[in-house]
Amino acid sequence: MPKFAANLTMLFNEVEFPERFEAAANAGFRAVEYLFPYGYPKEQLAEKLERFGLEQVLHNLPAGDWGKGERGIAALPDRVGEFQDSVGKAIEYAKALGCKQLNCLVGIRPAGVPEEKLSETLLANLRFAAPMLKAAGIRLLLEAINTRDVPGFYLCGTQQTLDLIEASASDNIYVQYDVYHMQRMEGDLAATLEKHLPRIAHIQIADNPGRNEPGTGEINYPFLFTLLDRAGYAGWIGCEYKPRTTTEESLGWYAKWRS
């Protein structure tokens, strides 16, 4: 059966963030993910995970000034030093939280910077980060984001992500496949998942349109979950959706699939 992780950035937002760990455990989740842990002491978050019997399966590398609209810095030529510093900070948190995967949001394409410069910067940063994470026992993930929700996001397709991984020549970079984003950008979800599953280390879900819970839109999630189960996908599936009403009411689909 598929394994689902609650995304605490999106779910259980009826309560303050520190209380969402308990809410996730009470709803039957055994694992959590969220965007960033850096606003809280790592000891506080580790205590929450231990107290409620939860596994931390994913968080992101620092991604710049989120409140001002930044969505990552790995492709930005003028932020290389900041990116390199952020890798060490992310590893410290991940080790304290027992988190074995870190996602790298690469950023929004800046105006006036040649494509070649962006590509060179991103590759150099990935080649810097991947071995550091590997030495710590952590996978580096790359996520493509749809450019309707985040205009100008540099990494926006599955093949582009795979080509980047190949160009990096690293054995410690994997795909984080977000079903919602890739439905908006390219579709062909089932065939893409089946073809590239060996390089996919983490999956995230939301329905389309609306980015709400499975069953509210056009994506046939029962079909995809069955496909992943049959294909032997052993990774986690992060529930990164916006509940249409409340989190509790949005979990009807989960009762059938929870392991």
C-alpha cells in the first residue's frame, strides 16, 4: 500500500504549526513533511516527532526570502555564497530531525541573465551540495514547478529535471515528482511515473484544478495509487494540497488508502 506523509505547511492549518504534529498523528499519519523547519529550534521539532511517533521524510533547503516571493536560489548567479552556506544549515536540521531527503527549489529565472549562466550556476551548486548530502546520508531532490502558479520558475518539466541530473553526473540527486505541478505542465502522469520511477524518490499530490484534496478534480488518483503500488514504489507520497474546507473533512479519500 502507498505510504502517505502529511504536509504540515498545507494541512492542519486550523492550529498553529507546532500543534500540527499531534494533529497529523491523531489523523493516522506516520510521517510528515513541510516546506521549512528553520523558523523553529531543531530540538523543538525533533521532540515533536519523537513524542508523536512521526517520521520526518522531507523538507526543503533554504529558498531565499519566501515572503518576498523568492522560490529558491540555486540557479541565481549572485547568490552562490548564500546557497553554499544554506546547505550546511539544511544538513544540521535534517540530521537532528532524522530526515533523509532534502528538496532543492532552484528559483525563479531572473531577468537579463543568459540561459548558459543560469545553467552553469545551478549545475555548480548541485555538484557542491550533492556530495555533502551524500556524506551525511541524505538524498538531494529536485522538483519541477508549474509556471502558471509560479511564473518564471526555472525548472518546470520532468525531462528537464532528468537532463539536469544527468548533466550533474551525481549519483545522489533524484526527482521529487509533484503530480499536481506536472499535470498542469505536461500531463501523461501514469506513463511518466512508470518510465522514470527508478529516479523518483518522493511524490507529492494535490488535485487539479484548485490544488485541493484528491477526488475534487480531474486526476484519477485511485488509478495512480494502484499503479504505484503495483510498480513497487517504496517512497513516501506527500499530501501537499489545500483542503477545500477543513483538513478533517478533506481526509475522506485517505481512509481507504492509509497503511
